[in-house]
Amino acid sequence: MERTRDALKILFPLIPGPNRKLAEDYGVFNPRWNYAIATLVVDKTGVVRFEHIAANDEDRPNAAKVIEVLRGLR
């Protein structure tokens, strides 16, 4: 994760992988699957600016979309 942050010059935290408490806090935990497949962009005030809740493991937003959202936060 640090290599990704360094390579992209990202100055904010990235939270990878399963984190049930965080998923529950943001309302994206799926009890049927017992995990969440979601991509969230949260601004520095804690407001969710982008949310993609996946239907399955392959259903993810592409990097270009996430970068576009991040650039819009500047």
C-alpha cells in the first residue's frame, strides 16, 4: 500500500482489504456474504464523495474513475 501511495503521490490514507467495522460504519457490509465489496472515497471532513457497492468480486470501478473523483476533491 505504501508503494502505491508513494508512486501516486497520495497524501491521504488508503484502507485496503476487509475491514468489517469500517464497512458496517459506512453501511456497505453485506451480511449475506459476510463481507463488503465496496469502493468509497471519503473527503477530509468524513463525507462520502464516491461510493460503489459491487455486485460481485469483478464489479469494481476502474482506476481512472477513482482518480477522477479524487482530483475533484482538490
